[in-house]
Amino acid sequence: MKKGIQNYQVGDVFDQYLLVRSVTKGVTSTGKPFLTIILQDHTGDIESKLWDSTPEDERSYVPEQIVKVIGDLTSYRGKAQLKIKQIRPVTEQDGVSVHEFVETAPIPQDEMIDVITQAIFEMKNPNIQRITRHLVKKHQKAFLEFPAATKNHHEFVSGLAFHVVSMLRLAKSISGLYPSLDTDLLYAGVILHDLGKTKELSGPVAPSYTTEGNLLGHISMMVGEIGDVARELGIDSEEVTILQHMVLSHHSKAEWGSPKPPLVREAEILHYIDNIDAKMNMMDRALSKVQPGEFTERVFPLENRSFYKPAFEITEPATNKS
């Protein structure tokens, strides 16, 4: 691919192969059908509109399919949007592969599992260590491949593990400032808090929510798994309940998906670490799409704010050469 989505500007004519991430049917105010298709490549994704769609279009364009698209890049309510002029499914003659269109974490999987394994190795509480190790081993393949979400943050291949690794590094730094924190509990909470997404989401490419994910959600599923594993390992102690609470409360509020607010120190810190890393990922991804001196598109999960990229040159921190 000569160009990625991220490199196009409003007003450009778009002519590229892309991967279908999701498709939603809609109807205009005049009753005409259309499709909203989220398309992606290795640099990001974009919302596109296929106006006057037909039932054949609905059958032809589905998630995880590669398509050839020609259209105009426009702006709608401050957000880039692709107006499709021509679209077709690819054939073998096009010579393209799904792997060309998938964004992946910036560090390799073996490095990420090393960081996670080291954190487990450092745990001194045998009950917390055994439960965490067991669950990571059980879900390791999906843990290293799945995204952390379908949209908003870390929504790329290996995004879940990358999110956890970033959070572990934050947790280590914060624990150095506040020695009263139980690092075993905090590290375990970081590793397990979103592990249920390996069952909540459908897979690493063009993920959607599974039936179980829609009906139960990753929080309740992982709380149940912690209890199941504890019984399997013969562990009947307070650590099990506190680990379950860590997962149950990491969204902090009921309106954000947590039935209970954080009621132990480590649960409170887990929520903040999760929030910091998710928001930084959202801001970094939005700012990477604009030039210095420009504002980003509005980022809905960040209170619909538009962020500014400073125009002055940002220098590297000075190093001590003595």
C-alpha cells in the first residue's frame, strides 16, 4: 500500500484496499437505505458511507473482508469521513492479505509475555501468584493476540497485552512512590482486570462482541473465573475475594460498568492506572493524525474534546553524561 488512511487529508481522492471492520445499516430522512462501513488499514480506521445501498451490498460487505474503495475524503461534524463512489470485494488476483491491513502493538508478543511473567514471578503471596499464573496460562494465546476493546483505546492486534504491560510499568513506578501499596495485589489486578475480554470479544481482527460478552461482560466473567480457579486450586482465603473486587471495581462507578466502587487502596490505584493508559492511548492516536499547530477531531470518550498539537519543537530530555 502506497498510503495509509492516516496520511490522507480532507479533499483527497481515496483509492485504496481496506479491511471492513464493521457494517451498520441505516435509513435517511427520505427513507433511502445506506450503510455505515468502518474501514481500516495498518495506520487506523475511518467511517465511510455507502449511500443508496442495496440488499446485495448488505450481503457483500461484511466484517473481516478486504475491499477496493474509491471515494472522496470529506469532513462531517469535525470528523473525517469517506464518501464511497466505488467499492468491490477483492479477489485472488488483487494479491492482498488481511495481515497488510491490521494494526498491531508496537512491541512484540514475546517481550510482552516476558514483562507479564516477570511481574507474576515477583509476587510473594502464593495464593495471588497461583491464581494469576493459572489464568494467564489458560488464556495466554488470546491474551497476546486480542485487542483491549472494539474501539476507543488499544483496539488493535495484541492491544490487550500492550495495555497490561503499560499498566504494569505504571504500577511499578507508583508503588515506588507509595510503599504502602501491596504490589502483589496491584500487579494481579492489572493482569486480570481485562482478561475477560478474551471471551467478551470475537477475536483479534475486526472484533465484535460475543453473545456471552453482550449478556455478561468481561468483568462478571472474570470474577466468576477467579472463583472457579480458586476452587480448582483449593484456595479458600480472603485473597480470592479481594482479587474479585479488584476486577469488579476497576471501572469505578456503576454508570461506567462497575457494580462496586473501589474499596481497597490497590483497587483505587488500579482504576486510575487503567484510566491513564486508556486516555493516553486515545490522545496519542488522535494527535498522530494531525500536524503541529492543528487540532484533532473530537474524541467522544474524552468528553468530546478536540486536542491541540503544539507547533513549537519538542526537545528531547537532557541526559546526564557525567
